[in-house]
Amino acid sequence: MATFVRARLSSAARTLAGPYYTSPEVFVEERARIFSREWICVGREEQLAGPGSFFVAEIAGESLIVVRDSAGSIHAHFNVCRHRGTRLCELPSGKFTGAIVCPYHAWTYGLDGALMTARNMRDVPEFDEREYPLRGAAVARWAGFIFINLAESPEPFERALAPLISRFDRWNISNLRQAARIDYDLACNWKLVLQNYSECYHCPLVHPQLDRVSPWDSGRNDLGEGPVLGGYMTLRQGNTSLTLSGHTPRPILPGLDADDRDRVYYYEVFPSMLLSLH
């Protein structure tokens, strides 16, 4: 008969109890206390190529229109008309021709969210168009990424992500462009995705090709404060790129030092962003 001895783990090594991954009630609390209060990465600036370009993002059950105005500013408007709460935009992305028009009563909003015209409302007593802009959420931009915060008084972005703000300036990430997009439907709790990303203990069994290029035990954490956790792994000697062959014909990004070229950086930006740099 096999005998199993429970390992002695420090409190820092313990996982959460099962209900934190399965309970609908816990998830409701997480939406209210985490996803409705933290800075959430929703996309890249190049997705908004010019004035009127937009995409729709969903955060904590709320639909938001992320749009660039004629001055180049980016806004995040709740995707509901101020009149009857009609969904303004059903498309996942596209381009507005100068205005956002409600399909129900044709209330028309500027790209900045201001109510421009409300059909047949001019003679309604005490109605002031200036009092009915689209509801908006806070927007921040970093290295070409777009972040949204639903809180009424969000923590300043520069303070929330202070460990990362200038850490990778030499990479000029804002000059990079999205080359491809892959969507995955995962049958698991969102926290498991973050936990899986934050360790390579599983790599020799699940990702043997990766382990042949970058040793699973080469990981070193160098950030662990606030919402940012992570560090880097190194390439095996003789490899120059995190590819199946260990090499790539692509040129190395300018400005990177020897350590950068030998490392793959992995950072979890809680709760929605997994940032890998190489």
C-alpha cells in the first residue's frame, strides 16, 4: 500500500481554497471588487487608426465603446444611450462617420461623448443637451496599450503601474504593431490562467519544446509589488530566440543590451494582462 506524506508548505506557497475557483458568489464579488476597480487592458492604440475608429470592450459585464476622436484622444463610453438605455453599437469594431447615433430615437453624440442633438427635444421644458453626455470610464495609455478603469475615482494609473511605467522604455513598445490575434475560449476560472502563466513548473511536461530552448528552472522574479508580478527566464546556451529552432532571421530590436537579448520577460499585470517581452 502506498503511503503519502503531506509536504510542509509555507503560507506563501498555499493556493486558494476550491470555492474561490468555482463559486458564482465569489465571482460576483470579484467583478465588483476587482474588475470594476482595477485598470484593465482592453487593446492597442493601433486598433484605432483614425478619428471615429472604435472597438467594443466588455469589463465586469459592462459594454464600452472605445473610440478615437478628431483630436486623437481616446474615450471609453458606456454602450448605452442616455435616453432609454438602448445599446448604441452592436458591432465589435468599425468606424463612426463623425458621430454615434442611437438606433432607437436617433439621439446623436459626438465622438467625445457629448450629446449633439436630441430629436424633437428642443421645446421640452428644462431639457439641456449638455446634461446628457454618454457615461464614460477612465482611460489611460501606456506603451501603445489602452487601459480602462470603471471606478468613479480610480487610483492614478501612473501610481498603480509604477513598477512598469518606464522599465522597458528602451524597447519602444509603443512603436510596435499587432501582427496577429488569436482568441481562446478557456473552460476555467480566470485566476488559473494567471497562476499557470506565473510558473514554469509544468513546462517540461506540457511544453517540452519550450523547455528545450529556455530551462524551466531559470526563472527569476524581479517585480512583486502592487498589481505587477514577474521577472525573466533565460535562453539555453547557443539559442538566440524563443522559437522552436532557438533562432530567428528577424533583426534584434535596437537598444537592447546583452541581458535583454538573453532573457524572456514575463509579467502578470493584475488582473487582466499577461505581458511577455523577448
